[in-house]
Amino acid sequence: MRRAFVKALMLASALLAVTPAVAEIRIIQSPGGQVGPFLDLFEKVRESGERVVIDGPCLSACTLVLSIVPDERICVTKRAVLGFHAARSVDRRGRFYAEPEASVAVLAAYPGPVRDWISRRGGLTSRLLLLKGRDLAAIYPRCR
């Protein structure tokens, strides 16, 4: 009996040793930026299996995490804030201009509850929409 127990314990130890620890990515503050680097980063996060903890402002391009990383691997803290606006580009003179087709594509890529929340507030426009507090906690679970 003891021999079987030791053998089972050794097997369990071996399994624990080869099972990779699941790490997490913590978003503390992101003002957004160019879409390309965020897409690349979140694709890598999705492939890694890591969990994403949103623990502060995640604005603009940062919110693409919601359309790339599976919902069950995203959680939010009480400090989390998601900021959405219409897609835009910058011309050579530094002036912003609207990208309506990109806005439609981005909105369609967000999970349904996020898309619905944005739509109830008038859709993606140049105005920044902030999803936080109870509204956010109704869509994504609180981190443990």
C-alpha cells in the first residue's frame, strides 16, 4: 500500500513539474496607440494561454485585447477602465481623420456585451466612452 502511495506521489510530482505555470499579463495603464503593435502583442498573449488582468485604464487600441484574447481569460479589478472611440488615422501634418470602415470592423470584433454597451451609448464616435465600475463588472469577472 505504501509503495503504491509513493508511486502515485512521484507521478503527481512529475506531472506538476512539467505543467507550465500559467502567467498573467497585467494592464496597469495604457493610453492606446498604433493598432499594429497591440494586435501583435495580444495575438502572442492569446497563443500563450496567459490570463489578462485589466487593473487600470486600457484605452483606445488597448481595448483590442477584448476581441483577441478569449473572454474566459480576461478579468478586471475595481481600478479597470476601458475607453472606446472611433478609429482614426493621422495624416502627414499630424491631423486626425476618421476611419469609418475601420470603426465598423473594430465594433464588430468586440464581444457582444461590449458591442451592445457601446451601441446603447451612441456607438463609436470621436468622443471617448468609458466602461468601468458596475457596467464593466457585469460583462467581465472581477479578478481573484
